Amino acid sequence: MDDATPRSRLETMLAELDRSIAILKGEHPGREASAADAGTNLTDSDRVEAALTSMERHRAAVLAALARLDEGSYGRCAGCGKPVPEGRLEARPDAARCVPCQARHDRAMR
């Protein structure tokens, strides 16, 4: 597998995530609110925090994929060691596992 294409896609994903995280952090500094807006702001704050958590988790996965590229293990399943299908890597360049191993991993994490 050619490393240039996945590296380019992963670096683009990382830049987009960094930009989105910076925007969310910049748009939602701790600000004072009136009592009437307290419920709305709490909901907005919860939504922003959930989005940031998700983006930071995705960012970590992209960084891990870049590290796998550097060490030569990109495209090998972290679960079974077999090649991750190229279609999966095209859809999810940061995928560390084949679909069956990812499903097992997700069930174990619940």
C-alpha cells in the first residue's frame, strides 16, 4: 500500500479537527448568563463539551494512525494482525482494526 495517499488524508483530517476544536473552544469560553438563559446555556455547554470530547477522541485516532504509518504497521489490524481491507481504510483512514475485530473491541468497551 502506498503511504502517501493515507498520510495526506490523515494530515488533512488532523488539520480539520484542529481547526474545528479551536473554533469550538473559542466560541464557548466560560461566560456569564442571566438566570433565564441558564438552562439554555447548560444545554449548549453540554453539547459543546460532547462535541469536543468526540473530536479529541477522533484526533487521537488520527495521530495513532499516523504513528502506525511511521512505524510500518498501518493497514494491519491491531486485533488479528491481518490486513485491514482497503475499502475500510478508504472510508476510515484512521481505522486500526478490521470490521469483525472492531465490533469485538466495541462490545468489550461497553
